[in-house]
Amino acid sequence: MGAVNVTVRIDEESKKQFDTFCENVGINITTAFNMFIKATLRERKLPFIVTDIEKQDLKKVIESREKLKEVFKAAQEQSIINGTDNITMDEIDEIIAEVRKENIK
């Protein structure tokens, strides 16, 4: 396939900052845009989240977070009752590994 040129307009300061970023990570702007395009086509979506939260949606997000806080608080209280409130991440990983081994048998 042949290559084609694409023209993109951005403000000068953003261009300078993006040039610097690309240089710092060892690529050029063309490579960065090609990576963006390939990721978009491969994933069939933009490789980042684009949102426009309206007031109603924001209210739902806040309500969801409040519910999540309640769930975590209940889990924390249950862990105190169970005596597992001071368990470490390494111990959790060990338990998970043990359960996985049991499920394989």
C-alpha cells in the first residue's frame, strides 16, 4: 500500500510540546499518529476515554460512587468481624493461588 499525507492543524505550543514528548520517547510525530490510528482500528474504539458528562449523568456517577463507598465500608466491617482486616496483599495473592490450584484439580 502506498502512503498518503494527512494534514492536521494544532496550535503552535501544543505542537512544540508534542514534538518534545515524541523525542523523549524515541519516536516522531508521524509514528505517534500511526500508532494512534493502528490502535483505533485494532481496538475498534479510540485508545482513550472520551466523555461528555451532563448534569444528570454526573449525578448518577456521584450516586454510584456513594454506593461503592457503602459496599467497601460494609466489606471492611465484615473483614474486622472475620479477623482479616490486617491481611496483606502478599497473603491475598497466596490465598488466590491456593484457590486456583484447588480449582485445577
